[in-house]
Amino acid sequence: MNSPQKALQVRHATHPDQVPGFDTAALRRTYLVDDLFSPDSITAVLTHHDRIVLAGARPVSGPLTLGTWPELRSEFFLERREAGIVNVGEPGTVTVDGTKFELTTGACLYAGRGARDVVFEGEAAAFYLFSAAAHTDFPTTLVQPGEGNRLELGDQQTANRRTIDQYIHADGVRSCQIVLGVTTLHAGSTWNTMPAHTHDRRTECYLYFGLPESERIVHLLGEPEETRHLLVADRQAVISPSWSIHSGVGTSSYSFVWAMAGENQAFTDMDGVNVTDLR
């Protein structure tokens, strides 16, 4: 097995007062992760917002083994961490400490603190990993699409009809602090998370997938009264600090992995923002 693991990218935490001074390049450099899925490699970004690590693995030519990075000062990656892993490519497998799990497109595997060996396989698979610090052990658990708590929300008239699969949450797969799921927009719907909200007690990250190569998401971020936008392509992620809204509209329908970590795991703990109050 090979492990061509790239150096860990580090993103420092930001204050909302910095955003008005950012040009497009600075916004993208600070909040957009556009290079997670390189063939035959594991790429990762550490954000100091809640010490979250985002990683991508594409085992095109053979298995990839998840290692650790010097910046984490750990013997192995999940020594003091937990992770939610979602396959955003074709079917593949993830082996955790000798047990192999089959992940279809959109399936989620939770790997708990203390899991030593994590191996990704599948030449057309693309595994997205969201990791946070953990202080409690929970068992490795697989959830296939439709097996979690499924919600049908939105309306075709407001272009936001969507299916939400809640995977890792207080009433589902247990974790120390991760809350994670997948939202899929129905055909003809393009808006996500509108009306918008913030999570003052959690950082949230979006990983968009299932978007045609020629299409884009216009992702909104920033404080409600001082918004900015990013143009986001397929399999790119956005880091959303607790003070920032996170919403978007696509030029096509799409799916996205939403994942949070922070002070609590209450899915409904959010501070709503009226559309008329956005600037």
C-alpha cells in the first residue's frame, strides 16, 4: 500500500472585521478549499476555526493509507480525533483497523477516536473526510444513503426543494462533537440554506459535489450585513466560521456534505436571518 500524503495546509482563524478588506483572491485563499481531490494522494487542510481538518483521498491506482501530520503532534491521525467520511465518487471501500466497509456514492462512515489504520480503496471513488478533536470513544459506524434520518424540505416554487440525510447527530450515529449529513437538491431547485443562518457555537464546512464540470455554485458568506460570495466548482469546500452565513445557489442542481463541530450537537441551534436583512 502506498501513502503519498501531501503536506498539511494550515488556515488561521479570521475575524469578521477582516472580510471587508479582502479582495477575491484573499477570500478564496482564506475560505475556499479547491484542491482536495488529487489522484493517488491524500490532501488535507487544518483550519484553526474549531481545529477542523478537511481531507480528500482519491485512490486511483491503488489503496491509500491515512497517516498523520507533524502539526497534529499525534502518533496516528485519529489518536485524539474523530472523523466523518463521505464518498462523493463512485463506490469504494474504507478499511478501519482491519474491517472493510463498502461505501456507495453519498454513504457516510464514522471513524471514532483511537482507530489506528484507515485505508481507502476504489479507482473511481473520492473520499471526503471531516475531522474534529475528540475526547470520547464511539464505535466506527457505516450509514448508507437513506438509512439515516431523512428530511424532505423546501418547495419547487422557491427553487429549494431538497432531501437532507442526517447521518452523524445526537439521535443518529453518535460522535463526540461532529454533526454531519448530505443535502441533495431536486431537479430544478438551486438554492440551499435560504433563508440563511449562522451558528455562533459551531464552525460549519460545505463540500459541494454532483455538480457538472461546466457549472458553478455562488456561495454566500460573511456577516449578514456584510456578505461576500465565492464561485465554487464541483468537489470544492468552503470553511464557514461561526459568525458567517453559509448559503448558495447553483447554475444546476447538486449535492453537498454539511459538517459542523463546536460547542454542541443540536441541529436546530442556529440564528436565523431574514432575507430582507441580508446586505
